[in-house]
Amino acid sequence: MANRRMLLSAEGKEILEILTAALELERPMVIHIALAKSIASNESLNENLDPKNKWTIPDNIIKEKDFLLFKHLLIQKAKRPLDDEELHKYMILEIENGLRILNRLNESKSSMQDLRLVIL
């Protein structure tokens, strides 16, 4: 099992690039962290994302055991069963939300703080 192709907003893509540089990690790892951070937060999801200028998150970024874990965490957060279409919709919304949460943490940290520690 793995994720299907998903579309990230242009703003989300920009934030992803900023966080990739700030954390000195590859994009897939930053996407994993963003998804986990969003699932752990109690913030509501913003479903009004810019419909144009989408960037494609390729298939298989989240796969096998990681996909299964995130799938069940999303089902638990939704408090109802999710079909495949809904699951991927929730997943991209959570990734977008997580990227924004991480970006706020990055912007609010002092110059002496390490972003990795702030995220924890």
C-alpha cells in the first residue's frame, strides 16, 4: 500500500521548499513530518486552497508501514471509516495544514533555536 499522486498547492510547495532547506532534509521526510504534526494538532483543516498552480506529490512517497500507520491515524482523527478517495483527500489536507504549522514554528523561533527541537 502507498499513497496515490496528490496535488499540493503552490503556497504549500513554497513552504515545503523553505522547510526542506531549514531542516536539511529531503522532501519526502518533510512531508512525513508535516503529516504527523498536523495529525497530532487539534487545528481545523483549511479546505479552501488555491485551485491553480498545483505541484504533484508523486506516488509512493508514503508507503507500506508508514502509509498504514497514517491511514489509521487519519481514520481515528476523522472518527469514521474513510474510503480510498476520502483518505487521500484528508491526507493532502493534513499535509497542507502540517506544512503551515511547521512554517509558523520556523518563523516564530529565535535565531539561536534549532527548528528540529522546536518541532518536538
